[in-house]
Amino acid sequence: MQHALRKEGKTATTDLREAIQALMDANHLNLCVECGKCSAVCPMVNFYGEYVHKRCTRSVVERLCYDPESIDDEVLWYCWACMECTFFCPSGVDFQNFMTSFRQLLVSNGYSEQACFCKACGTYMMPKRQLEYLEATLHSKGNQELLYECPNCKKGKYLSAFHRIAGAAKSAGR
Amino acid sequence: MSDPVKVGVFVCHCGSNIGGIVNVPEVVEYAKTLPSVEWAEGNLYTCSEDGLSSIRNRIKELKLNRVVVASCTPRTHEMLFRKNCERAGLNKYLFEFVNLREHCSWVHMQKPAEATLKAKDLVRMGVAKVSLLQPREDLATDVLRVAMVLGGGVTGLSAALSLANQGYRVELVEKEEELGGLLRFVYKVFPTHRPSSTLLDPLIESVLKHPNIQVHLGAELKEVKGFVGNFKATIKENGESRELSVGTIIVAVGAQSHKPTGTFGYGRFENVMTQLDFEGLGPDRHAEFNHVVIINCVGARNEERSYCGRFCCIVALKNAILLKEANPRAQVTIVQRDVMAVGKLYEDYYRRALGMGVRFVRYDKDQPPQVEGADAKAEKVRVFHMLLGKEIELRADLVLLTTPLVPAEDNAALSQMMKIPLGTDGFFLEAHQKLRPVEFPADGIFVAGCARYPIEIPECIGQGLAAAAKAAIPMARGKVVSDAFVSEVEPSLCSTCGRCLEVCPFGAVDWAEMRTPEGGKKNVAKVNPAECKGCGLCTASCLSGAIRLPGFTDEQLFAMIGSQR
């Protein structure tokens, strides 16, 4: 549970608050009619044992509207952006798009304790909590090094190897 | 009564409804053995033309003077069979209905043998009773073609106008000095955002101009006497009493807005007001508020008032939208328990508010919001946010309290005066929510609009028109015919206890003065046949046995019970 505990400290600056508000407007977050479908379909309950409705989509929206001090709350980093809530929302709230853009915004404003970055190029990849979960899941498989690089770097690395092998096969075939 | 009683019994199969369970031929054979039964037969459908003509022919051929039909329910078919007897020249009150379908075959489907036994019992009782019935005449009373409409709000205005256009004279009685009711105080109506005057002014103008409508302003109803067709209403208009003779009455007295004095800082802070107060604030001031908190369900859906105000959520949405339109940068938050935006129209209206950035926070009934401030000004609203699980603080330079409509103060007095019932919430209670929505149990008095429960304008107009249509029925016919089975008082037996006056749900029993044989005077109960519905409550409640109900006299009922097998 200690992950969920609030840390003392940071409050969003006015600029950041306005940027968040703009993001909320662009993704229609204010159209929510509190039907609860997003919470019902949210798969986070499978990933996090301590899941309660305080960590659901709707709650994140409320948190941003009425509790600006909680900008460094770890709960904001729980979502995996799986798009289930966006798909089921009857009011057209694009929460998945909001969440991904919102984290980019947070990282660019220096709130990066909860984020993890690509080992090769240093771009933002995913929340730390998500990485920990994936590490635990892939632990016995022996291939968790795949987790630490961003898709672009993986592409560069493995694609060049693939080209090498393919080129060798080609010349051998000739 | 010199003629010997000759009873004809007609047992209906009702297709397989009765015939499939009860052995009808057996019942018919049994009926033939009963005393005074001249004729008994079974019919596939007694209510068909075959069955009806058979009854008529038997009455003529055999000179039957009593008829028993054992079939379905008197609720639907008694009128038909009575009329049929009348066509054959028999007094229609010499007919008795035995219910073999609802009272026997339908409830004993699994036990045909026992059902047949019970059917025989029922027929026997019917025959025992019918022998004691006496011929009676219908009571007809004339109806004055004048209606009194109580209340000059949007409901009363539409009802009055509808009746007047149908050619009836209307006496419109309004307590205030001006027509228009509560709608006068509303700035714009939802969801069109038209000023309420565009709706109300043409209505008032056509009512005032109408030759058939007499408007009494500043008039108060003091007394109502009489019954359907001929009410005598006393009103006090500008200090002087006037008597109006009317045939029907429409109660459209409306309701009033709840003032939650003492709660949420209402009455203490000048910037805490109800929605209705805000309507009167005027559009010029809408733009000056930057932080608005609207608290819904104030004084509604609680222990004291269990009902929902029905349209107050939409009023809150309307004023939130108006405030947002006047000042788009304003932070408008609606603190609510549920948003009741029912139907496509209001759902779209709700989305419109959401799209404009009006925010909604849900609160718990047990943790209501707290309005805080200094001096005479509210500054913030603290509310426990149920999703966050913590208390949040909302800045406020205007706090609007959404309150429901509550019953008008004089409802209790009106209820006493006209003997019309009030529900538990203090609103008027109609005769039946679905089947008789704008009527009272007492004939000739109708109810419409917010006097029944809080409703929005379209429904007010609809109910006003419905009440007008219902009130026009007796006036169009010109007379009301009532059933002849009404209570009768034997004055010499009356002990003046007054129980019958208390129990009568229709206000049909009243005091009358009578000379005693010793030369003195005493008050005795008197039943007005035009108002009596023959329910029998007074008969059952009379300790002196002074009241009898002709269709259900003691002799008849004892004969039914006593006709042992």
C-alpha cells in the first residue's frame, strides 16, 4: 500500500494547471455522466491488488479537477492506457488519449519519479509501476531485457540484426 | 308486491373461462331446484346477442320478474345486463349479478369439483337475494353549465381557456392580485430559454378578453356547498362575499417554492438564495459571479419530504447554463445527489451543460455540504467528495439552493371545505394515479397541475386540459344520472352520533333538522342521493341501524347467508 500513499510536496503551477485543463477540454473529460462503466471495465484490478474505485478513471478526473495538490500522486500513474474505458464510454470521453498526453505533460514539467525511461535513448516509456509488474511477470522467462528499451531503439537494434542475418542468408543462397 | 317472485337464472360458460372448470350443466340443473326459480339455462356467452335476447325472451314468455346472471364481474358487465332487463320491460334493479369467473373458476382452477360446489353456493345466494330486491328509479340531477377554476396559474389558465372555448362559462378564482401563478417569477423557461412572459402573456390576455370567462382576482374561497351539477361556492373578493353557482370545480391551486430558512446559510448570507430568488435577480447581474455553487436536493428526498422535486435538477441546469453564457469564465459547480435529466430532451440539455464546463460533484445525504462565510457573505462551500474520499473546498461568491415545490398553505383548508383528499406529502390525491388521474373520488371536482405533485410547464398545461375535458363531460350531458342503490336514513332511529358524517369519503352525509314526536328538534343524518356512491361505509358504521343501503339490506344479506344447502 505504501505506493499509494501521498508524498508531501509538489503543487501544480498555474501554467501546468491551465495546460491540464486544456487537455481535459480537448479530450471531453467534462462530458462524464458518472455512469461508472469505465470503472467496471478497467483491468487495473487484475494488476494491482490494492485496486479500489479511488484509482479508477472517473476518480482521476475528479482528482485533477478538485485536488490540484495531488499532482504527484502515484494513482495518476496507474493507468495502462489499454483503451477499455474509452471504448465503453457512452459520452465520448477519450480517456486513453488524455492519459498518454497527460503523462508526457507531467514528464516535461519534471514530475518524473513515477516514470521510467528508455535505457538506450532516454525517452519516456511507461510508468514505473507498470515496469515492475512486467518484470515480475516475465521474470522466469529470461527475456526481461526487452523491457528496458523503447520500441524505436528495439527496432533499431533488432532490425539491424535481422537485416544482417537476412543479408547473410541472401548471399549464401546466391 | 302481490305478484309471486319468478326468478330466471342464466349461467354463462364464458367460453372455457368458467365452463372449462365449473360443470355448468350441473349448476343449471341445481338452480332449477331452488325456490322461486322458474327458469334456468346455460349460455356459451351470456353477454353475446344470443344470450341477451334469450334473457329478454324468457322475461316476456315466462313473465319473469327477477333475473340472476352468473358470469363475470359487475365492474364490466352489470350495466349491460341491467339495460337488457330494462329493454324487456323489467325494472333494472331487479337484477342480480353472481360472479362465477373472478370469484370461482379463475381462483379454483386446480379443483373443478369443489369449484362446481362453490358455484352452486354462489348461485343459491344470488337467488336468495334477488327475491328480496325492490324496483327502484334512477336519480337524475341537472348540471349547471358553469365551471369554477381555482387558481390562475398556467394550469388554471389552460383549463379555463379550454372550457371557455368549448362554450361553458368559467369563474376563474385567483388568490393573488395578478394572474400567472409561480411562472410569473421565472425569468426564462427550460429548455428553449424563451422568456416566460412569451408563454404566459398570450395566455393571460386571451383569458382576460374571453367573454365566457369571469376572472376574480384577490379572491378567496370561503365555502363550498352542494354536489356535482350544483355547487354553491362562496368567495370573498375585495372584502365582499359573493356566491357563485357552478356545476363543476377544477382545483388548480398549484404549489409554492420551499424556503430552506436556517439551512445552508439561507437567510444568514445575502448571496445564498433559492433558484426562485435567483430568477428574480435579473439578467444584468448574471455576469458578475465568478464562482457559483449550486446545491441540489435542498429539503427534498429526505425524512421530512420524501418526494423528488422532479424538475428542479433541470432548473439548476438552466441557471448554470445561463450563468455560463453570461460569464464563460465562471466556475459553476452543481453539488448534487442524482441528476434527474429524464428523456432525450433533458439528456441533451444535461450534455449541453457538461459541454459548457459546468462541473458536477456528488454528495452524500448523510454528509451535506457546508456553506461557510464571514459576516453576511458566503465565501466557500465544503463538501465531502465521495470519489476522492475526502472533503474539498469550493470557492463561492453565489450559492444557489435548488428547492422542491411544496404544497400550498391552504391545501388543508380546501381539503376540508370540499371533502377532497390530501396525500401524505400534503398535495392533493387523485382518485387513481393511472385510471382517474385528474379526478377526485367525489363527483364534479377535478384536480390538475402542481396541486397534485411538482410538474413542469408542459405537463401542467396537459393536466389542465385533461381536467377541462373531464369537467366538460357532465356539463355537456346536462345531467348526471346516479345509481339508485344509495343509502337511506330512517330519521326516527338516528341517534345523532355523527359517525356516518365522519366515515363518508364523498361528503354525502350532512345534518338535517327534524321535529321529534315530543315537539322538540334534533339533528339527524341525511344522505344526499346525488353525492352518495353506495359504498356502504355509513351503513356499516351506524350503531343505531338507522341507515340502510337498498341493494345490500340486512334482510338480503341474511337471506344469502341463511339459504343453507
